[in-house]
Amino acid sequence: MLEFDAVRVTRGPFTLSADLSVPKGARVAVIGPSGSGKSTLLSLAGGFLAPDRGRIRVEGRDITVLPPGQRPVSMLFQDQNLFPHLTVAQNVGLGLRPDGRLSDPQRARVAQVLDEVGLEGMEDRRPANLSGGQQGRVALARVLLRARPLLLLDEAFAALGPALKAEMLALLGRIADQTGATVLMVTHDPDDARSFAPQTILVEGGVAHPPVPTGPLLDDPPPGLRAYLG
């Protein structure tokens, strides 16, 4: 379970409050108008931003003051977090060892995971020689290896076309099932929320609201969200 316990953060004129919990293994979309604080919510969970007050817990463990590298969290951004000078296998292997010094069994596990995400035979390529969808698969393979309890995605597939994005969301779903991860996915696309996330957190008016069923929220959105969705 992910818990935001009376969390509040202020940066200049912007304030975001969150008092909510997300059940273990849930798939939750995070949606709201531009600038409402969706990415801020993920940054708080990921440790890239510290709250002014309140506590953040994952599976009962207080992670509020932990740096990102010590949190039980994996986070994907739109650029996929890939290192351009490393090969596909080396990028994925970082999920096991940040220094890249893998044992033979670990290298075998990397090869297995690349096969699972459809990248067999691409171990020695570099990110620049991959399509956008293939880069996304590399990032997801690393997430699969890390097997962290919480997976955060900040519009990670926003640049992909509809068919490829649907394919990546299906792969994400399989990885979430395999690892048992709780997934929070920031998206501006209501179709992505409907297809992937049974629950949605609405971020609006300086508040991240507790998760509610996605379908009813999008079928009858509040005025601010309705104006944003068009």
C-alpha cells in the first residue's frame, strides 16, 4: 500500500495537498489539468521532492526522508531514463547492479527478461538505434528486473502513437501482474486511463483526491476536469 498521510508541499505560489492511500497491487491513473500537480505527486512518492509536512509510506514503511535510490520505487519518465552510451543489455542490467558488474547468472537473467519483452537479439544495440517502442521496452525490462513494490510513470508513453501505446500499456500490465507492483500512471489521455487503470486519482485545485473508479469519473467529470478534457 502507498500512503500519503496529510502531505502538503508548497513551491512559490503552488501548493499541493494529498491525504490518500492506494492499495497494494492497484493500477491507478493520475489525471488532471495541466499544472495541477500530477508530476509533483509522483515526485513526492519517488523522493525527488520533499513534503513540507506529512508522511509517505510504502507497505507501512515510512519513506518520507529517504533519497530516491533507497526507496522501494521505480520511476519512468517520457525519455525512458536510458543511458545513450550503454547497450540495451547494460541499460537493463542497471536494474540489478548500478555499477553494471553483473555475474554470469545475472547476465543470463538480463537475457531472459529481454526475451520476455520482445527484445531478443538486441542486447548490443544502443538506444539511438532503437525505435521509440523498443526504447520503452528496454525501460520496462529494467523495471521488471528491479521488481520494486511501487512503479511510477510520468507520461512515459505520451510520445507514442495509439497502436504502439496500447501495446506498451499491455506489456506494462503483464509486468505489473508478474511483479505485483502498485502502479501510478500520470496521463493526459482518458483512453489510457480507461484501458489500464480501474482507479484514478484526480489532481485539481491544489488537491490530489483519493482514488475513485475511473469509468464513472470520466463519464461525469467535475467542471475543472471536464474543461481540461474538452
